[in-house]
Amino acid sequence: MSNRIKLEPGWLQQLEPQFDQDYMQQLRAFLRTRTKAGAQIYPAAKNIFAALDHTPFEHVRVVIIGQDPYHGPGQAHGLCFSVQPGVPVPPSLQNIYRELHSDVAFIPPQHGCLLPWAAQGVLLLNAVLTVERGQAGAHQNRGWERFTDAAIAALNAHRDGLVFMLWGSYAQRKGSIVDPQRHLVLQAPHPSPLSAYRGFFGCRHFSRANHWLRQHGHDPIDWQLPPTMA
């Protein structure tokens, strides 16, 4: 299977063995079966590994972990919390923008496309990389979690001085393998409207991440997004 996977070369070097494991073969068969049954799977096949393709392994500076893709039509494009241009900004991302505004004087744009962050080394990784229309969590426990655990483990082991932003208990459990002696691990409640007031607002993760990056000889992230995206 691995020789047919198009993946950023650095990530492929780290993750290639995963594609030959039984769990990945079973996941591929499951996706094929669901597609044949007429299920609408998001994101589009070309965007399933978009988080890895847009943020090469050697360029990662910050990791933000999500749960699974948006399940509404036209929303998901492979980056956690991000939506395609022209799609209304989801509530959790609105709250992320609010915290950015408070923390780093961010001016909220008219869109929710986070590709400019990915291009700077912000890995926007969902734990589960596919979902079905209208069914949140439809592809949980099918194997994606093991694959993305391997991605996080590779970063933890082979990179130094990264920032991991773990929002909510799900992301915090998934990021529990990260060595806090070698990386900055920032934890806060999830930015969803149900929990943002419990400590996400005021967490200042974005300025804290940039302070850490500067301390470790890396360029800071320019969190400001362009006002519009084509």
C-alpha cells in the first residue's frame, strides 16, 4: 500500500511502516466499503492527509490536536479547526479567534481557513482523519487514532523544542506521550462554546508558544490571518 500513498517525504519516511500494518489495511477496506455503500466521506480523498502534506515533518514548530473532521458539506479540508474559504467560521474557531484577539491583538478575518498557519509550521492534526456526512465520530476506533499516535510519537522522538497545544481532555490524552522535558506542552479546556469559559479564554497559548519558539532559536508564528481567502 505504501508505494501508492502520496505523502510529504519527511512524513512518509516516519510513517511508511504504518501503511503495511494490518490495522491500516483494515481501515482502507472499511473506507472502500463505506464509499461503495454510498456514504459521503469528508474530507475529499485528496485532502485526507492534508495536515501532513501542508506542514512537512522537518518544518513542524507547533502542534494543535483536534478530534475528527467537520461533518457538514464543504467544511472539512484536512486541517483541524479549519474550514474551506466561503464556509462560515465554526463556533470553536470563533472562540480561538477571540482568544487570539485578547492574547496577540489578532484581527479576526472573514473566513476560517488556517492554511497560512500550516505553511508556517503549525501542524493542525485531527486524531481521526475521516468522517461521514452528518455523523460526528463515525470513523472513530477504525484505526486512524493509531496512525496519528504514530505521527505524534515521531515528532516527540525525532524533533526537539516543539509546542503542543492540547485543548480538552481528548487532546490531552492523545498528547500524553509527549515529553515535557523536551517540548512545551500547553493544556487548556476545549474552545467549544460548552467549555471555552472554563479556562480556554485567557490561556494565552499563542503568545506563550511564540515566547518558547524564540527562546529555542525558532522564528515565532505570525498568527494573523489575511482578511480574506480565495
